[in-house]
Amino acid sequence: MQVSAGQDGIQRLLAAEQEAQKIVATARKAKADRLRQAKQEAEREVKAYKAQREEQYQKRIADDSTSSGSTVKRLEADATAQVKGIEKSIAAKKKEVVDTLLEHVIKVKLVS
């Protein structure tokens, strides 16, 4: 009887070991599945983030090109206004300057 009790114990240990192996294999498979799922989720998040940043970048480039174009136009308008102001000033003082120059050229100074 002792032999059959020992055999029964060994059989139970082998069955328990097989059950433990099944549990470990199931846990490893579940872990691998979770890792795969986490990796896919991370890749989706990275793609979404890249798309968002690219959109912001393109918008910024568009805004900069628009604002630089308007800045150039504004600077050209300012420059044109300044040139017209200088031309007006020249026209207003032209006669006075010419008269002063003629007076100094015509006036003879006697040097003794």
C-alpha cells in the first residue's frame, strides 16, 4: 500500500506541475498581448502627436509668410511716404537755398 500511496503522490505532483506550467504559459501570453497592445497604443499616440505638431508648424509657417508679406508692404508704404515728405521739403526750400547760394557767389568780398 505504501507504494501505491507514493505513486499517487507523484501523480498529483506531476498534475500540479502541468497545471502550473499552463498557468505560467497563459500569464506569459497575456503579458505579451498587453505589451503588444501598449506598443500599438504608443505608436498611435506618437503619430497623433507628430500630426498635431506638423499642423502647428505648417500654420506657423503660413502665419509668418503672411505677416512678413504684410510687413514688407507696410515698410514699402512707410518708405514711400518718407520719400514724398523729403521731396516736399526740398521743393519748399529749393528757392531759398538757390537764392542764398547766388547771393554768396555774386557777393564779392574784398580781401585786404
